[in-house]
Amino acid sequence: MPQTRKSQPSDTLKKHKTLQERVAESKLKIVNMDIKTFHFNPLAVNTYILSDETKEAVIIDPGNCRFYEDGQIREYVANNKLKIKYIVNTHPHLDHIAGNPWCKKEYGVDILIHEAGMKEYNRAYAYATVFGFELEEMPAPDRYIQEGETLTFGNQRLEVRYTPGHCEGSVCLYNADNQVIFTGDLIFEMSVGRSDLPTGNGGQLIQSIREKILTLPDEVTILSGHGDPTTVGRERKGNPFINGQWV
């Protein structure tokens, strides 16, 4: 979750726009890849489904934990005739992995996560009752992803960047061809992720941002785990948590 943003119940009632629609509103550009976003669960996590003309697709951070949220994924995938290749968790916090059990059962594909996040991943079921989530027991991940690895689907490539700080096991997924990076809860529009949760570290978080995000071109679009799209250049210039005002 963002350092300064509090989730609002009304977020989950907003129209589920495609990322192209939201990006257009923000005057950003993404091409050659279809990106659908959903706001799921009580914490309004951004769940992304990426696909291209081949119809292969990836689910990033399935946050669905209610039957009507499951139905929205099923409908979108069926209507667009997509073939899900795998599920990727940017980090092991409950709101980002709540849909793993349903998605695993529905599509029978591998769940990918960074091994350093397994301690928190294994606590998810215990956390669920505290936060009011209706959650099945978490399926074990099928494969661990590592820094520098490239995940492929269709004609797309996602570079894995290990970015601890919000919690151990946090990764970002960078698509250089479309100049877009999926950052989980590392960085948000004019904010950064919390570092006061278990395995969080504020110094690591800022280091991860500076080494793995701010080294990218200004034009790169940041698609976070909550909130709206932004760009590397916009955050480099104005984010108070990384330009010296708060750190």
C-alpha cells in the first residue's frame, strides 16, 4: 500500500476501465500490448491482465477474493479468447495474492513469485481473517523468479527486477518494448510503498527505487499496485519521498 494513500471503499465501485483508457486520460502511451486493470478486494489492488495479438496472457497480482470479482476475470478472459500462461505476484502481501487459489484452479497455470517472499506468502491465510478476506488456503508457488530473468508470453518480454524495501520478495516487471514497468507496491504516483510492515525496510525501498526505477528513461510508464499510472520522469521530478523532501 502507498505511504500516504488510504484505501477507500468507493474505489472498488469505480468503472473497471482498460489501462489504455486510463493511460489515455493521463496522456501516457502504451502500444503493442493490451492491458486490462481491475480494482479488487477491500484494499483496491490493481490486478492486471496483459495480452497481445497472439492471445497469450499473464495475470499480475490477482487480488480477486469475492465471487463477482472471479466472474469479472472469467468474463474478460473468455470474451477476449485469451490463454493464460502464468500468474505473477510482484510481492507476497495478501491483497496481491488473494486470487491465487481461484486463478490456479480456473486456469491450471504456474504461479511465479520471488523466493525471498515465501515467509510472508505462507502467512497469508492467517492474515486473511484479520483483514476481512474470504480466502482459501494458498497454493504453493510453482516456480521462483530471479533478478534479471526474462518472462515471455506471446511476443512480449518482462524483465524481472528485484526491488526489496516494501517487503522481502518484491519485484518489478519491465517491458522495454512498450516502456512500461509494473511496480507492485514499490512506488506510486507521488508516493512510495510502506516500509513499516513485516520484512519492510525504508532504506532498501528508496535504494530500490533509485537503482531500479529512476535509472529508466523519463518516458517509462509506471503501473503500480494501487492508484493511477504515472511516469518515471514525473516521479523523478515531483515525488517528495525520493527527491529529498522526505528522505
